[in-house]
Amino acid sequence: MEYFANTLCISHNELVGGIMTAATIKNLRRRCQLRQVRRGCYDTPALFAVDSLPFKYRTEVYRRYPDLKEQADSKPFMDTIIPDGEAMQFYADYVLDDGRHLTTEKQAEYSNNCAIMNAFRRVIDTANSHRLRQSKPKLNKAEFWKKAAAALPRLADRFPHSLPESERRLQRKFNEYLHVGYECFISKKYLNKNSAKVDSDEKEGLLVGLLAHQNNLDNAFVAKAYNAVAEKKGWEPITASAVGVWREKTDLITAAGRLGVSNLRNHKTMQVKRSRPTAPFLMWSLDGWTAELLYQDTKTDSRGHSVTTYHNRLTVEVVLDPCINYPIGFAIGTHETPELIAAALRDAAKHSEELFGVMLRANQIQCDHYAIKAMTPLYNVMGDKLTPARVKNAKAKPVEPYFRELNDKYCKLFNNWGGYGVTTDPKRQPNAEALNKLRHFFPDEAGVREQITRIIMQERSSKVEQLRAMMEHLPAERRLTLSREQFLLNFGAETGFKNAIEGCGLRPTLLGVKRDYDCFDIRFREHASTRWTVKYDPDNLSEVLAVNEDGSLRFMLTEKYVQPMALADRKEGDAGQLQRVREFNRQLEEHITTQLALKQEAGEQAIKDLPQADILQRLLLCDSRGQHKLQKAQQRLGAAEVDDIEVKTLEVPVVPKASPETDSDDYSIF
């Protein structure tokens, strides 16, 4: 059974299947007692209107097919339902006022509602179009919505929906859908505040302020404090469970007040994920670690009593290359100090020389803010760039989880292991009773230093081959060397005294021995009156650095080569070193002679330029021609100019000076 042209029909095959014979069908058609709605043809069975069957046959049809009528009623709509892609996208992108999206089930439900409503609209449009073109009677809306509502339960099998099954409510929803669109199906129960007790900005502000209090108040106390204000304001009281809901809802904005800004940054804000360096010396990360290895220490108190404590721990400053977590440098002390950090960096430079034959610097150094002002010059020496981690941001430093790795991998093996930090679950800590019994067997400070050194050395030996292999990935322009001068200037030990230049150079006392050092730099001997501070490396005394008081002068000095007195004691290399000294002395003498000549020439010229040094300026001495000013002019001007003056002067005509009384031989030059 199915609907055809808005008529419930039954096919020819269904009628001859036991309801009536084919001859009866033919007779009823001939007598016009059976209305044929559609003629039969290939692959299209003939259809007959069920309502036109005689009563007994119509009753038999309904008895045999009790649900066929319902199926037939829903078939016109089922065939025209097409999923609405635009509706699916609309509900998938829809965001509620609190930032939530609709659930997947609700998106499918609302999309099916739209698809079914679109099917209803197509049926109505098709019926109206046929009426206009074929002059058929107008669609009975009441009958249509009755059939549509009756078909909804069967449509829900394939298209789950939430449309009302009342024909009047269904029609109203259809009209709303035509005017409002997809949003008409979204339930108004979302974010419904009709039953909310905290329903104003004033109430919400009070509750959020209590939740964000620095004392981190519990739900019961917050509810009590809120209700105390609510009673005076005439508000409805709230419960502790309601406070719990609001705590979860406002956790983002109250976390900073309850737990602090550091906790907010470490757990709420967006974190940056980084990859390890691809080669050694691209980055170093350094920090201090209070090793979880206990040692015993005996001291005498103010009363003279000897007291032994067993809770003591040492601090290890580690310079880590995070490419493979290799401890390139370390130093051990009682607590973290700038001197301990400098010692760790010094060890890093020395160890790089042991591995690769030359001391290397890092391209980047990451540190914390401990003594940052005092340590920045040293960091800039050992690294090209300095990038301190943000305060209380341990996750940014790869050296922090490395300490945990050392604790788990090595420290647990010792009987003097003190466990994890104080915030760790007590069930994961070592047995305190057993530690108390074993405390007398704890090593002393030297023993713990040996334990830590053994741990670092074991770490290095297990990773050194991999570090050497990865060194091939370090570009040449990233291979930053540390000069011997810079190393001694920043990490060199001092004698505590100052030395002046002697004939044999500088003679400082290093490690209790008087040693001679000299420099093949002529400028060094120009500062004979300067007193020098000698910086040296206790592990390598072949070179030292001489620095003046303000650090403006620095010279690298090499240890004096000792020549044998007897020619018979001479060995290979002695002649070369002797010739080197002679060549330097020859150059020194030439330098002294040249500089002295230049200085003397400049001095003589200065003397000549003095007015008192010229005798013509002091005495009036004429030449054989009786000229004095002409000689002064000849010194002041060039010789050629003076000759011109002489020629012009001699050509001046001489006129005899006549006297009315007597003739005279006097001449006057005009």
C-alpha cells in the first residue's frame, strides 16, 4: 500500500494475493465499483484506491495489513526527505553564549528536524503546483498536517527528531521554521537562568571574589560568607555544592588569586613545546641541584659539646648540554653561590678542551635569575647569547628534569638517599625508620662529594661517544672558541700579590714555587713601572696572564725557557729558543734606536723654533753689504724670494742730490 496522488492505494498483486480474484477486479472495474488510480505497465503495477473497494474487501485489506496504512501515510514524506547540509554546518558551528558547542546528538537531531520540515514544504509546494497546472482541488491543510503528524513516529526510525506529534503544534513549528530558520529548533533551556540564585553581576562578583581569595577558602566557608551578605541583602542563600559548581565554572579567573600567578602560568596559560638542539654547544642550561644524598657532619656547639647531624646535603651546579643531556660542566659546594657557578662554567670550558682539543663556548646560555647582575659578564663570555628563564618557570629549563633523572637513576642506589621533595607523596619516599637506623653509616662530606663525582663521570662516559658523533652536525660558524686569555682573565687563580718587571720578566710564586715568565711583545717592556696581577691555571702553568690594576693592560706570558750553561748539555730545540731571544733583543734595540732618533729630532726642531735660539733676533749684525733685515728675511722666506727682492732693490734709480750752496757726493735712494 502506498499513497499516489494523495490517495491511499493498493496494488493489483496485493489484491489477488488472497483478497479477491482477478476476475472480480475486472467486474468491479466494469461496474465502476472500483476506481483504478494508476494503470499497470512494465515495472509499474496497477494501483486501486482502497476507499473505493466494497466494504467487505476493504475490511479484509485492513485486517491483513494492519500497519500498511501507517506505512502508506508516511511514504510520501519518507521518499522526499533529503539531509540538509547547510543545517548540519549551521549546528556544527553554532556557539552558545557560554562558549559551548552543541553536542553531536543535538546537532543530528536538529538537522533531522530541518530535513523533515523541508520534506513537508516540498510536498505542499508540489501539491500546489499540480493544482495550478491540472486544475485539481486545493490541498486540504488540516488533512495534510494530520497525516504528517501521524507519520512522524515512523519517520523517527530513520531520522531521529524532536518534532511535536500534535498536528496543531507541528503546523505552528513549521510556520516558525519558515520565518526564523534553523535557530528555531535550538532549545531555550540552554543557559536558562530562571532558577539561578546567583543571577546578577553583584551576586556573581561577591561569589567570585570569595573564590579568588588568597586564603584558598573551601566551598563550605565560601557559602557561609556569601549567605551572611545575602541575608542582609535579601538574596536567596546558596549551598556548598552550588559553590563547587561555580568554582569549576570560574576556575580560570580565580586560579591566580587562590594559587598564585606562577601556578596560573604553569598550569593554565598556553605552554611552548620545543625540540632539543641538533648539535652540541648550540645551547647550555645551568642550574643548582641540592643532591638528595645525606651525609653526617660533626660540629662543636657554643657549650663545647660535639654534635653530629645527619641531614646535611651538598649542592651541585650542573652545566647541561641538552642535545643529549650531557653534563659538560659541574661543581660541588655546600650551597649555590656565584663562585660555584663560575667553577661549573670553568669545568665546562676545560672539559670541552679535553674532548675536542680546544676550549669552546656555547651559542646560547640559559640560566635562572640567581645573581643575574653579577653573573651576566661571565655568561656573556661563555655564551654568545644569554636567555634567562622566566622566574619560577622550571618547565622552561631542561636541566630541571635532568636532576630528577639523576635522582631516579643513581641516587636511589645509595643507602644515604634522602628521597624526593617535600611535596611528593609520602608513599613514594624512603623508609624514615630505616634511614634513622642507618644514619651512623652515612658518609661524610668528602664521601658524598665522591659519590656525586662518580655519578657525573658515569653519565659522561655513557654519552661521550654520542656527543662526539653529534659534533659533526655543528656548523663551522657555530663553533665558538674561548681564547686562553679570556679563560685566564675570567677563571684564572691569583697569587694575592703584585709583581713588577725584572730583567728576567715576571717572577711570581705559583703553588709555592718561584717561576719566571716573559713576553715576546715589545709593548710589555714599555710598562716597567706597572705592577701586575698574575692569573694562572693550576692545571697548566705554561702560560699566565699579566693584568694591571684597572684591567686596561693585559699580556699573555709564557714560562721562561731554561738554557743549559754547558754546551755539552744542550739538546734539540735549545738553539732555536736561544735564537728567538736574540732576534727579539735585536728588534727591541732597533725599536729603541728608531724611537730615540725620532724623539731627538722632534726635540731639536722644537729648540730651533724658539725665538731665543736665533742670534739674529738677539744681535744687530750686518753682513758685508751692510744688510741685517735682509738676513732675517732670508731665514723667514725662501732663498728664491730673497734673490728677487735683491734684484729689484738694485734696479732702483739713484738721483744726485743737488745743493744750491755746494755740490755733494751724497746719494738718496727713492
